[in-house]
Amino acid sequence: MTTSFLEKNKWATLRSRQNLWNASKKLAYPSVMWRLPRQSDKHFLSSFNEIPKKTKIDFEEIGSGFAFSPFVNPDGTETFFLKADLHYLFKETETDERLEEIISPTSINPQFLELMNDLGNHSISIPQENLKTTTHETQKEDFIRLVSNGINQIESGLFQKVVLSRTKHVILSSDFDVVSVFDKLCKTYPAAFVSVVSLPHLGVVWMGASPETLVSQDSKGIFRTMALAGTQSAFDCEGNLIKPSEALWRQKEIEEQSFVTRYIINCLKKIRVREFEEEGPKTIIAGNLMHLRTDIIINTMDINFPQLATVMLDLLHPTSAVCGMPKIPATDFILANEGYNREFYSGFLGPVNTPSADGLTESHIFVNLRTMKLQNNVATLYAGCGITADSDAEKEWQETEMKTQTLGKVLNNEV
């Protein structure tokens, strides 16, 4: 392996990720950091196109990069694709981080080299974007009214389930640092997909710790997706962690989770895939919450269907875990009644065609849950809940409060 640009300049430490983040932001390069579930390696990727292209994700054709899709993306063509012009892997050691080159550009913008040298010698202040912040915070009475309306529509037969969401704002402290909070999220939520995506042309950064895989296909052709729904606190009334084996689930959560599982299996039936493993449902802990999860696993080599991830991504988004069932009337209700633009919340994101140790590639796409938008020193937190005929509006509000704690607890402010 050739010596990377950063190694030549002796920046293979934790300081390197901070420098890379600052330099990319200064030059308005779209960039992303991520860490996969139950792994310690942290990735940094940057695209040298100031405005990433929008495209449909075809894993067989698109190359290496990072996908970032909004919630409203009916034909898939609104997905931002951050081409991997620069991709480094940071491996944790006992004392620091060791840098490994994944993709190093043959030529780097001279401004980038100059800025990296400057950052290597001393820190510089990164100016804040002076853009109008598009903010909306959902009040409790409005959300209660929205949920009650959703229940009424279910009872009238419009749909069986609808996923309704809300926002909450937190003012960031003056010493808020993206890289430090990213590292804190990685430590706090080892089983989540932790990410931070910077889109300078929009003046925003999105950060999150998602528990839900949308589509994943490894270098051996093993495809995975999951049905994740049903929520309750992972702690009892005395603050003790509940063992997953002792969790009690109401009919409402069991039914909610079964809707999502049924939706995935119906998608497989559409493309005549009948050979799959179904594991669950089982109780899993995600931060301060517990969910019901069913895993769907398919060996694409055995069924001679290497394009399965591409096809299923198109079919699955948005799943009934973030939208409802049936999809079209539930989506229409959300867009007409929720009262704000979800933007990238409940969209999807993840690394595409990342080189693996065996010389092949793998892709891991997650639902953009437990996420927040950072803009002009304000964090907008997003949380949703699945509404069925058995829902109680007050309890659904409390569920969203618990979900905002996932990210709220790593911020310096009280949430």
C-alpha cells in the first residue's frame, strides 16, 4: 500500500480527523464521517465537487461513495451521492488512532494542500454559515391533535398504520464541536450506525445514531434488511435496565412491528424471492429504548440475484416503519398534515461500494433515524412514532420525548 498524503505529513492521529473536517468545511467540500454498528473503525470521506450530484443509487454501476436521501424521494433520483475522492479509515489503538488509506486522490486541490499544512501547524476558526435557518418546533398540543387525527383516519379505513413525527430545538453551546460529539455518539451507542454529513452548499450538517438497517450487502453477497418497530423505555420506573428477555410488549407494539415485517416480505414476493431467513422478532436495546426487530437474510449468490440490494432499496423506501401502511395514503397524510418538511429525516444514508479486506466491495444503507440537523448553532432533533388503532396520543408524545434523548444526552444542553 502506498504512503498516503496524510501519513507523509505525519497527521495520522486523532487530530487528523479534525483537520480533515475543518479543511473540507473551509473549502465547502461535502464530507462525511461514519462508524458502522459494532465496529471501532471510523471513516472520513470527502467529495471535491462542491455540490454533490443527485442520482438513483445503482450499486452495480455507481462506484464508491456515500448516499444521502431525503424522505420524499419517490423515484430515487433525489439522492445525493458524495463521490469518494478521498476516503481514509482511522483504526483505534491503545494510545491513539492509526490511519489507513482507502481511496487517496491522484491530485488534490492545491488549496486543500495549503489549508491542511496550515491546519497542521495551528488551529483556525471556521466561519459560521450566515444563512437563514429554516426552523419548526412541534408543540405538544399540535402533536396530540395530529396523532388523534391519524387514529381517526385509521378507524375510518384510510390506512392501517401511519408514522407521525415532530421536531425539537436545542441551542448549541459556544464550544460545540462536531468531531467530539461524533466520537461521543460512537462511544455511547456502539450498536448504532453513527454518522455526520456536511452539505456546505445547503449550509447544514446532519448527525445521527441510527439503529435500523435498510439494505446491506457484504462482499460475499449476503443481503440483510430488518423490520424495526415497537418502542418502550429500556429502563424500569426505578431506573434499572430491563433485560431484553423480560420485556413485556403490548398488542399495539406487536402489531406495529408485524406491519413492517409484512411490508418487507411483500416486497420480496413482488420480485419472486422466496428463499430467505427470517430471524425474530426479538427484543433489542438501542440506547435508552427497546424495540422489536426481525432480521431478513438472503444469500444473493445462492439465488443468483447480485442486484438484490439495488432492487430492494427502490422497493423498500420509505418502509412502513417511517411512513405507514399502505404506503401511498399514509405518505399523503403525512405530507398534508405533519406541518413541516422532514428533509433528510427518515430518508436513508450510508456508504456505497466501500472496498473491503478481501478486495471486493460492500454497501450498508440505513434509515436516517435518531438524527438532528445542525444549522446556525441550532440543533433540530427529529422523532416519530407508529400510530395504529390502539395508539394513545399522550403516550405517543412521551415516546417521541424518549427518542429525542438519544441525541439530546450527548449535547451540552438539557433536552
